[in-house]
Amino acid sequence: MKVLVTDPIADAGLDVLRDAGHEVETAYEVSGDDLLEAVSDANALVVRSGTEVTEAVFEAAPELVIVGRAGIGVDNIDIDAATDHGVIVANAPEGNVRAAAEHTVAMAFATARSIPQAHIRLKGGDWAKGDYLGTEVNGKTLGVVGLGRVGQEVAKKCASLGMDIVAFDPYISEERADQLGAELVDLDGCLDRADFLTVHVPLTDETAGMIGERELAQLEGGYVVNCARGGVVDETALAEAVEDGVLAGAAVDVFAEEPVSQDNPLLAVEDVVVTPHLGASTEAAQENVATSTAEQVVAAFAGEPVMNALNAPSIDETAFPRVQPYVELAETAGKVAAQLLDDRISNVEVVYQGEIAEEDVDFVTASALKGVFEPLEWQVNAVNAPRIAEERGVDVTESKTRSAEDFQSLVTVKVADGDREVSVCGTLFAGDDPRIVRVDGYRVDAIPHGRMVVARNADEPGVIGLIGSVMGDYGVNIAGMFNARETIGGEALTVYNVDGEVPEEAMEKLLADGRIIEVRQIVLDDD
């Protein structure tokens, strides 16, 4: 597989990719049409913040499986477009958490004690000891906007320095905040109480400019630290607040436009400490994010869950071996169910029974949806299957129960068109051998492989013989047969494994017999 790397990453990450047998091509600082050409035959794209991965990139890269972001922020990647094209987007959120948190704390100290300013004065020969009266952090209140991984690490470090922690984050539980020693408040409460404010949110439509002139006024006499993303804090308003003495100081590592323009107002204010996006710039952090990103690319190529996927179900690597065999089983059950219904699908239900019900099955459910939609000739995979369901107005439900009659585990996929429902149930026999064991309640024992024919017919003598004769007349070899019935003389269902395509004429001949209620040809694998 070909991996295109368009921003520099540590050699350790490149080595992981090469050691796995993949081709690695580096094209640093490529953009525009050159980027579109470079990515046209790539199976993976690895970037940092310097490459804009737009809709056009996905359009130009039909073989793309994954975009790996060597770092946390993904505001340079169009995740919606990636999902529409079935491309995984994964970041490396853990690799530089410690580095980013340490830099945030360092920047807080730098602005509170005017360290850079005093350094410059002394280097210039000016012993300006009396000009700088710093602020201690002990006993002060730290306001954290965004209590994610980095925000949590900053909170822990600052709490150990004797600071009280208040936090604004509508997506975190009270319980988790309590564990960190942080008090959850609304944004206004955070601003009103903070002596130091640190921002740790991604740049989105919701967060762009969220700390502006009004919010900065609430921090009167305090300090602002932004080592998260440029654009979250209004740069002009921040510069004016520090220059006018509304704030005692600020420290900024990230900017709305990078590299930062020399006419950026923050550069002209003495009490604003600035660094050129150094939050993750440690040797350990760069190696960690590079290897983590590379490992996720390798996993995507192998068809395994990607641990930090942002637009696809992920699963803990320790749990994956237990659910892996059910991934293909669920996809197969979905394919069979959709082809048996052969109509517009309005509802999909995936039911887990037995031991599998105790596992994290999000990835399995996504695979079941992939199977359901694939026969309908939509470009679909486990990444965009949930999105396709949403866009098509298909209701998806998932249910679990610990009991599984006669089996250790069962996975059932039900599809419906509003009036009719079809259900297909599968399990694993010894050695992870997949089997279809029920179709609409009929007990069968069918091997889900290649091509299958499912016939509903009256339970009368000679019907199975008729089907076999017609198949033989048209040169179709039957590899296996599994028959079930409701009651003697009632309705029966038979599943045939066949070695090749059944001609339409053969299907029509079967349906011409009044004893044959329905015949469906199921395609599971390409011939």
C-alpha cells in the first residue's frame, strides 16, 4: 500500500510503515494541484497541521483508506467529506498531551513572571529588576475552557501548584470533573472566577472567537493562555485588552494564521508572550505522535479497528480479538438480509445475544450496516455506513441480551421496509467457522460463502427435486443444501450453496411452479 506523507514526522513513524511492508512517499509542503496529483494513487495520507485536506483531496484520491493526523487538532481536515468518501480520519491525541500541557504551564509562568521580557532587557544590558513585579500562581484560580485530555493534564499540574480549578466543558461529566478536583461551571462563571484562563478546545464553528472582547472584560486583571488553536481567542481583542491594562498579560502559542504575520497585533504588545506553535515540539512528543499515527495506518490497511478514528467506530485493542470474528459475520448477515428483502429499507436492527452482548459492538454494528447497504450498490464501508443510514432516513437500532438459545453467541440483522421484515441470524462454530443458523425464524445451517439461493416453497413432495432438476438443466452445481419447515405440509425454506450464477431463466422457471412461493439469489463474494 502507498502512504503519502506531506508534513514532516519523526523517522520512527516512517520506519513503522516501512517495516510493515508499505511504500512511503514524502512530499513536504506540497499543495494545490500538486497535492491532488500526489495523492491520486495513495492509500493513506499522513499530515500535520500544514496540509489542508479538503473535499477536493478526497475527490482526487479514490484509493484513499485513511488520513492520519500526527497530532491532536484536525481542523485542517474536512471530516464530513472524508466520511462521505468512506475514508477514516484518525489523530494521535495521546502522543503530545504531556508536551502540550507542560508548555501551557510554562507559558502561564512566563506571562505571570514576565520572564521573556526580563530576559530580553538583561541581554540588552539593562538590569531592570525593579520593573517587574510578578504574580504567584499559588492560591489563584485557574479557569479551564475545555476539559479534554490536555485540559485535564493542565488541571492536574496546576492543582499540584496550589491553584483552585474551575472548568467549562459541556461534554464532560460532573463525576470526571470531581475526580480531577475541578468544579464545573458555565462559561460566564469560569470567566468571572478565573485569575488565569487557559483554553483547550478545537477550532470549530462553535468555538471560533468564543473568547472575545466581552469575555476578556470579565477576566479583568487576569491572564489568558492559549496553547490550543488560533482563532478561538479573538487576537485583536486580546491585544487591546492587554495593551489597555484590562488584562495583566497573556501568552499565546497558536495563531489564526500560521506562520504568523508580522502585523499581527499580539506581536506589538510587550506583555503578551508569544511562541511559534511549540506546544508539541518535544522530541518525545514528535516520536510518539508519529508512531501512533503510523500504527493506525497499518491497522486500517489490515482491516482492523483504528483506535483513534474520529469518524468510524473504534474499539480497545485488547477487546478486538474477541469481536473480530463477528465483524465479518455481521456484514454477511446484513448482505443476506438486504438481498432477501430486495426493497427499500426503512429500518435496520442488529441484535446481539449471549457472550457477544457483553462486548463493545459498535464496530460490529457498523459492519452489519455495511453489509446491508453494499448490495444496493452504494459506495459504502464501515466508516460511512452510519452516515448513509442517516442520509437515507433509515432508522438503526441496536439491542443486547445475555441469553442466546442453543448458542454461545448470536448476531441477528433485521431489515424492514415498513410492511415486511426479514431477519438473518448468524453464529460461529468451533474455530470461528461462520454459519447462518436462522432465516426468518427457520432453523438452517448454511455456510455463508459465494452464491446462495434461498427458496420459500410449499412443503410438498417433489419440490426439492424440482429445484435440483432445474438447477441441473441450467448447469448450476449445488454445493450444499439446508432445509427447514414450519409444520408438515406448511411452508418450507431451503438454502442452497451454488457454484455459479443462476440464470434468470432458471429463476423464472422455478417461480412458474405454483409450489414455489419465492426465490432469491444471494451474492456474497465475487466469483
